[in-house]
Amino acid sequence: MAKPDQVKDTDLRAQIEKAYAAMRSGNGTEAVKVLSDAYLYLLNKYPEMLDETIEPRPGRKMFAVMRWPMLGANLTLDSVTQKRPQIEFVRERFAVSEAITYYEYTLESAVARGA
Amino acid sequence: MKFGLFYELQLPKPYDQDQWSEDDELRIYHNMLDQVELADQLGFDYVFEVEHHFLEEYSHSSAPELMMAALSQRTKNIRLGHGIVLTPPAYNHPARVAERIAALDILSNGRVEFGSGESASDMELGGFEVERGLKKAMWEEATREVTNMMTATPYAGFEGEFFSMPARNVVPKPRQKPHPPLWVAASRRETTMVAARLGMGSLGFGFETPEELGERANEYYRLVREECMPIGHAINPGLAVLNTFMMGPTDEEALRRSANGPGFFSYSLGYYYNPATGGKHPVGAANVYRKYRDESGEAQAQERQQRSGFLAEDEIRQGEPEEEVQRALYRAARSGNAIGTVDRLRKTLKMYEDQHLDVMVFVAQAGDRKHEDIMESIDTFGRQLLPEFKERHEKTHRKWRQEQLQGVEFPINSSI
């Protein structure tokens, strides 16, 4: 499992560490906001991620980046198809457990990409 | 490795009838009492029971606190696990959860395991008007406050996003201090890691392979050591996973007794948790069991079961769905890890033990398996296998676990 020190991009790592600190202090909302920025940064730096698809069930394809958790900070499908990724906030507050979910996903994605 | 039993209280309708018989629910409830009483006498460590609502045939266990109360008076040692209580406030007000957990802990003389979760089926979320996108936040807020209610005298009150209440002394307080061990339902890897970070046991529905489990156990315990931010006042480090269970004098006979348990379990779970089917469930009018048999084809199902019961792990994995929950369903229907003879189970369960699993929880009551077969399986396992696993748990696993938890700075309340 990925750890922040495996992220080579110093700006991205700083964002992930900032999100972690927010989580530790119980501020899930702040952490989700920072992680959303971090994920968009990752997608903009590696735009080929927007073309990758997976097949979660036989015969059903989806954009791999849409596995980003949809817990209220939602990556919009239109923005992915238009290659201008955007995250829409449909809620104002986030719990720590939700922030953890976003954190794990962002960190795993960054390390898997070699960022 | 410790062992438990897991109950959904499944009740498939008869294939050729639209409703159950009058005594069917009475029968499965009392069968469960008998099964758990036997398991307790033989030294099983845990029973976990779900809370589900409106999931006809899949689960008739909507008031587990009552079953647990009954079991508290019919058993002596087995731990009574909520696997899990739905804690979003629309299902159960947090103060009522705290009161019921504490009362059960007193009745059972400190044997409660407090698992919590959110559910994900449209039947339940819609039935209680719980917004899907908010359920995780609701779960966390409510579960955190339940632990505060169980420990604070008085509880200072709370103004939250999903519930509020004034200062009150929530009584009784639980027998276990500061509160019973905390678990959370975890169907995905990421939920297991959330559990670790929040200091909760992970009650896994993923039907993991031993190799996956080994990786997960190492990472889980690392997170508990290094990155834990407890949701409660004591942490409960522990990994539990489900496995389908049935024994027999021969592997073939065990498979026959296993009947359609794993298949129906997987099918009905998928049916209710897939919005395309569960969201359109014709309440009171469907026969899910008939659908299962018609869609799978009785003859094909039997044949597939015969073929797949003892497939090697790599054979089971061929054709697995990529998506994690779908994969768990696929495995639930096909894995024969805890189905077979004493020798087979000794060998396969040892693989999980070697990967440092804390608790293996058996799904015995499923589909239209027979009570007599379940009782015999519990008896066989309890007499012929449980003692050796218990001995190794005390001699080996406890030591490994203590090493994993060295340096943990939080109080621990765990029965593992």
C-alpha cells in the first residue's frame, strides 16, 4: 500500500501531506478539498489517465478515473469526456472516514502513476 | 485464529409458492438459538448477526438486539456480535443504540461486540429515507457519538449535521469499559483501511483469498500502529472475514449438504444491492428464490456447484469480475474454502491462519440448507478442529498480534 513518501512530485506530495494533517486534526472537509485539488493536479499532469478504461463487469466499460469516490466531491463525467476534469462539490461538510476514502484513492493513484 | 458464526437469517420462499408457511420464521429463529447454543458449548468464540430491513428472503434479521438478548440467556461464553447495527440516525437514534448495546452488555455479562455500518440497499435506504450520498458521514457521526454516550457521565449533548440532542445521562453504561469492542462492516479493501485508521475491527465481507488477506493484515496492522485516529475511546484491532461453511463425512456429501447456500446467498445479496433489481423489487410479491433457480437453471446450478466447490484458488479467480463487490459475490458463490471434510478444512483454514487472520466467521445458515446439517457441521468442527486452532491461537497468534501492536498508544478493548 502506498505511502506519501513514495510520491516524487514535491507539490503533489505536499498536498497529500496537508490533507493528511487535516484528517489527523479531525477536519475531513479541509482534507477532501485539498485531495480534490491534488487529484485534479494529477489528472492535468498525466492527461492520458483520462483515456484509460476498465471493465468492472463483463461488457460494461467505464473511465478508470471515475473510480474516484463519489461521496459529495464528485468528478463529473462530462468534464472527463471533454478532457477538462472538474470536481463538483454537492456537499459542504465531510466526515473523517470520507476523507480517508479520498486520501487512500488519491495516494494510490499518484503512486501507481509514478508521480 | 478464532471462529464465529454469521447470521443473516435467510428464508427463501418455497419454489412453487408465493409466500412462506406460517411457521417458517419461527423455525429459523429457534434454529438459530439452538445452533448458537451448541456452538457456545463447543467453544466457538463469536456469533455475529446482521441488521437488515425489508430484504425479504435474503435476511429476516431486523431486530438482532432481541435475538442477542435471548442468546445472552442461553449461552455462557460466546461473544455476541452485532454484525452490524445500522447507525445512521434514521435507522436507530444514537441514544437508543447506546442504551441497547449497554443493556445487552449487562445482560450478557460483558460479551458484546459492537459492529456498526450503513447498509447500501435501496430497499433499506429508501425505506428509512437515508440519503445514499450521506450515509457514510451519518454512520461516522452517529457511531462516534454512541461511544461518547457510553462513556460520558453525563453526555454533554450534541449539535451535529445529522442529529442533535441536549445533555442527558445515557444509562445504563456498558459492563465493558470504556465500551464494547468496535467493528465496522467492510466489503472493500478501502473500508478495511478506514477501519484501521479509526481503530475498529474490520468485519470483512470480501471473501478474500489467503494471499490477499496476508497483504491486508500487514497493512491493516501497520495503519493501526502508525496512523490511527480512534473513533471511540478504545481501539479494537482485528480482521475478521466471512467464509461459507458446511461439513460432511466426504467432500461430496459436504457439497450436497451445502446445497444452494452459497449460490442463493450471493444471488440474493446481488439482487438487493444492485439498484437495477433491488431498487425495483416488487415488495411482498416477489419470489427471489424462484428467480434464482430459474435464472441459474437448477441443473446447471447443481453441476456448477459440483464442479466449482473444490476448484483451486487460481481456477476460482479465472473470470472474476474486476469490481470489488462483484468479485466478492462471485467468490461467495464459488469458494469452497470451508466446505468439506475435517481434513479438507484443516488444510484450507490453516492457510488463513498462516496469513494471521484474527477471526474466521462461518456462514452456515444460508439458502435452504438444513438445520440438521448445520448442527452436525458445528458439532464436527467444534469437536475435531476447533481445539487445535484454539491452541495455536494462544501459543502463536497472540504473540504475533502483540508484536503488531507494540507501540500503540491508545487503550485497547478487544476479545481477540
